[in-house]
Amino acid sequence: MTPPGLAGRVLLGAGELSQIVAGFGAAISSDHPDGVVVVGILKGSVCLVADLAREISVPCAVDFLALSAYGSGGRRIRVSKDLDADVAGRSVVIAVDIVDSGLTVSYVRRLLNERGARSADVCALLGRRSRRLLPVELRYVGLEIDDEYVVGYGLDLEERYRNLPMLVSIDPPQRAEIEMHEDEEQARV
Ligand code: IMP
Ligand code: MG
């Protein structure tokens, strides 16, 4: 059941999310026995990072990066909250809610490579390949979705619904409204 007042369908329930994130944690731990720095991209990754960190059994540091979009169509990205960690020589896992155009994750990978990270793998809860503008390799991905707008478990619609314990795919009319709004406002990513 979706929360009252929110029309849509449950894409992944809390139990399914836990299973996916446990799978991420096991795979990351086995791929990086020396340990990892999990870099969460704010704000959409907050639930993922909190749960993922607890599923990682190798040494694990957690840090966050916030980005904002600007310029025509919001196509340019800048750092609005930088990392505290020095990533040089370390294995980094970029934790992100959803990879859509791929611009955000490509930007972050380039930044981490420039800073000398040993590796920078992407762990995405969701992927939406149909809207990709830049090719990105998603080493860990929960679910590939199509052209539907998703809220919950960190993902928002105008800052609402991040706190839902499940992922809800909402009705297209609500998505059309938010996209028009985002074009006008050049919203944060
Ligand atoms: P991109 O891959 O750079 O286009 O941007 C991805 C970001 O856009 C994500 O980190 C989300 O913050 C946001 N986003 C894209 N699709 C959705 C969605 O369906 N629901 C909520 N946020 C979304
Ligand atoms: Mg958002």
C-alpha cells in the first residue's frame, strides 16, 4: 500500500530494499577486502548509505558530497559540499539513489579520479538507462527502471517523501508537473 495521498505503486518494499542493500554490502566487501570509502551523493543517498554501511564487513569510511546543478537546463554541476576525506590511493564506492542522465555520477567519478582514488565504483539503487546522456558503468545496481518517477527511501519530490521506507513509482501527471517546475527553477540534483 502506498502512503495516504500518494498515488502510485510500490516499486520495492522495505524487505526488498534490505535484500538489495545486503547484496550490495556482500559484493562490495568481497570486491574490496582492503576496505572502502563510501561516498554518498546528497541528499538522495542518505537511506542507502545508512543501510549499506551496516552491511559492509571490511574497513569502511563514510563521507558525503553535495552537488548542485546550474546553467541552462541544469546541465552544469558544481560541488556545494565537498568531501572531508582524502581519497588518494583508496577504493571508493559512490553511493547514489538513481542514475538518470549519468551526468552526476560521471562528474563525481572524474573528481575522484583527479584526486587519485585507486578505484571509483558506482553503487546505484536504481538505474534509468533510457535517459542516459553519458555512458556510466554501474558496478552495483539494484533495479533498472523505465520512464517512471520514483520517491521514497531518500528520493524526493520537491523535498517530500524521502522518509518513506519503500520506493513508490508515482503517476505520470505528477512527474510532468515536477519536471516543468525543475526546468524553471534549475533545481538541485
Ligand atoms: P543524473 O543521473 O545526473 O541525471 O541525476 C540523477 C539525480 O536526479 C538523482 O541523484 C536524483 O537526485 C534525481 N532524480 C532522477 N530521477 C529521479 C526520480 O525518479 N526520483 C527522484 N529523484 C530523481
Ligand atoms: Mg531530488
